[in-house]
Amino acid sequence: EWQAKAGGTGVNIDTKGWVGRGRDRVWFRAVGDGEDGRVGEAEAHLLYGRQFSRWWDVVAGVRQDFEPGPSRTWAAFGIQGLAPYWFEIELTGYVEASGRTHLRGEVEYELLLTNRVVLQPLVELELFGRSNPERGVGAGLSTTEMGVRLRYELRREFAPYVGVTWNNKWGKTADLAEAAGEDTGGARFVTGLRLWF
């Protein structure tokens, strides 16, 4: 995904998938972003998932952070699935060896306007148990992203899209960003390609 905001451009990659059958699966997730030619964040998850109802899995495993700063490993656990009215929910908690904690939640919805045109709203938020100034993270509600993307499925597996997102930093995280001369949020125009295998 390519992103444009006031004062710069960036790239975002978000992948997820699973291997397995029935009630037991191995899930992987990898996300990364960069702005103005430098890497912002990069992380990968490897999770074991166990289905406990028709539409819900409980997951547990590890997350590895590669950027920013030195690599870090977290224990990960969470829940993911399909809520009533077809809302996709992903809620994951993390604990690092030093005792730091992190919670990330994501809710998205797919509204079929036609058989090929899909409108996808998304909300994501992050909370941290304590501050980590080295990484520019403050305790409490740290960041939120709200967005909407409109995609056209040339094939179900291949769909270009456009959209707009609103990214914001809050509380102590916003204070750290301001002290470092960074933006604390704003709107972004996005365009990208959704691939499904």
C-alpha cells in the first residue's frame, strides 16, 4: 500500500495467513511500514490457533520486532473471529521478557456494493502498559487508525483499491512524537493492491 500525507509519502505491507485444517491451524502475520525512504516498523508473528466455536479462534505464540531499534521478542495471545453482522475482530495481547505489555485491537467490515466492488471500513488501536521513550511509545492509549478503502475485485484474488485513513498518536506517545519533531496524526490518501492466495 502506498500512502500520501501532508509532508511526505510512505509504504505499508500487511500480510496474514494460515496452514492447517479443521480446528487446529498455524497462523502467521507480518507487518511493516516506511516513510520517506526509511523503515518505520517491522514485525512478524507465528501463532498456534485453536477453533473453539464455529467462527472464533484463540491464538498463542510469539511476535518478533525487527524495527525500530534492536530486535525484541514478545509472547502473544489473543482471539480472532467473526462477530454478529460479519464484523471481523482481532484482539491480541503481548508480554515482553522485561514485563512490558501491549494490546492491539482491530475491527473491520466488508460491505459488498456490487459483486466486484467492496467498501472496507477499519479501526485499529494500540495500548501499552508502560512508556518506552527509546521507541517513542507512551503508556496508555498510544495510536489509532480509522480508515475506509474501496476495492474493485478484478478477480477475487486480485483487487486494487483506493481509500483514506486517519492516523493519530495520543497521550504520552503524542508528547514523545512532538518532542522529536514528528507528526502526531492526520489524514492519508492510500492506494494499493490486495492479493489473496
